[in-house]
Amino acid sequence: MARVCQVTGKKPITGNKVSHSNIKTKRRFLPNLQTKRYFLAEEDKWVTIKVSSEAIRTINKNGLFSVVKQLRAEV
């Protein structure tokens, strides 16, 4: 499975690792992804999604049902 947040769409970005002697080599910055199980009360079922820590805060603020409804509208 890809390292992409299913809510926010965050994915790895590239940058430079800089040593003490200022030598630059390529590296990847990975998003802070968590696999979470949420209970969707409106449909009476469990939903497993891969979300970033920012998306967990968005779900806590807006509610799971509104976030799922928004995701289904995009597809």
C-alpha cells in the first residue's frame, strides 16, 4: 500500500540530508501515517483507513461521517 493519507492526500516529499561538512545527499520525508479503525455509526460498521496525524485531528473536529461523505463525493 502506498504511503499516502486517504483524507488529506499527504505523501512523501524529497529533500536533502545535510552533513556537518555541508555535503548534501537526497532523502525522503515521510508523512506521519497511522492505520486507524473508526466506527461509522450511521452505517453501523467499522472503517479502517490510513490517515496522517493532521487528518486524525480533522476527523476529531469535523466528525467521521462528514469526512467520509466528503471523500465519497470526490470519487
